[in-house]
Amino acid sequence: MTSSTKVRQSRAHALRSPRACRSAHVFRSVGAAAAVLTALSLGACRNDPVITGSVPTDGYRTRHPIIVTEAPENLDIPVGPQTRVLASDLADAVRSFAARAKKRGDGGMEIQVPSGASNDTSAMYVARQIRAVLIRSGIRSEMIQSFTYRVDVPDVAAPIRLQYVGLQAKVHQCGIWRDNLAAKFDNRSYSEFGCATQSNLAAMIANPADLLYPRGTGPSDAMRRSTVFDNYRKGKKTASDYGDDKGGTVSDIGG
């Protein structure tokens, strides 16, 4: 046997030995683990967005926004066929309406008197008295305009309508049901959700301009400020004292 043949046999024996096989197995295991760790690290670097299908928190505000716009505001004054004098409670309503017109509107006012109704004569008498109440309430005479509107049914007693144009907070018309709730299976609100709540909130806003810009800061209470400064100079408490009578107690009924 030649020396080269012996060398080849010794190398083959070393490769087939258990120790060599274990070393090769460990090397392959380490290599596989390194490949797995590399794949995991590369996967962690990805920043894919996850869509959970949660309910948006501002959906009804987007679908049913409160809009501040100019719109006419009306007040109907009922007038009977034999009425010749504006009642005191109706005069109070006219004064309140005039105050809102000065605050929200441009100062103008319309008096719409019915024509062709059973009470058109009475409405003319009462309309003059309404005009006088408006002037006493601060509406300038040149800003008051009188019109007549035609009544198609002469037997009815049509009202006198006061109208001014001013700022209003409002929501578009509700009650347009676009979704079939019986066939809605996703976790999202239906299209009409929140419309009634937004409409009620808009109706409760006293001054729609508050939604556009903040109000100016009013003057401070000079007397209260003087009292606080005086207590501060004397080393006394500057805050108000609240006694035990201001607190509440938990009911012991049933306990």
C-alpha cells in the first residue's frame, strides 16, 4: 500500500468517526440557530401597521359636525280674530326675542303680517303694538321692516311672525337612515349614531359665537381683590373658609 493511499484512508476514517460527526452536527445546529436569529431580528425591524378594527372615537363628530352659520330665527305671535291688544305675556316674549336679535343678529327685524286670513284686521292692530315694543327694547325704528304674507285658507287665524337673521349652531338633518342595522356585523357605529346628541348640544348653546372664538376676559371683582390683598398683608388666609356644614354625609339606609 502506498503512502498516498494510507493518507486518504486516515482522512476518511477521521471524517467517519463519532467525534467528527458530533462536531459537524454542532456546527450545523449553530448555523441553523444563527439563521433563525437573523430572520427574527430582520422581522423585528419591520414597522407594518396593525389594523385592529376598533371603533373611532370621533366618528359622530366627523359625520355630524356642529356648524355655525347665519340662518333666520322666527317667533310666531298668535292673534285671534277679535284681538286688539297685545297680551302681557306675548309682549314679554317679544322683548326676549328682541334681546336675542341684538345679541346674535345684525340689528334688523321683520314683522310679517298675515293677509287674507280671518284675523288680518286684528293682526294689523297688534303689529303696531309689536313694533312699539321692539323699539322700546332697543331695536332701531329704521331697522324694522313690515311685510304681509298671503294666507290661502281664509278661515284660519294666521300668526304674526317676527324674524331676524343671526348666528345659529346647527347640525344637518337627522333621521336619514342609510344603514341596515339588522345586517351590520362590524364593530363600527352606524351612520346616524350621534346625530340627535349633536343636534341637542347645538340647540343648548346660548351664544354660537363661543364655538368660533373665546370671549374677552371680563373685569375682576375689585372689592374681592382688595379683601384678598388686605388679608395677605396681615398674614391671614386669603382663601374662603368652608365649615363642616358644607360637606355631605353618606346615607346609612340599608346599612
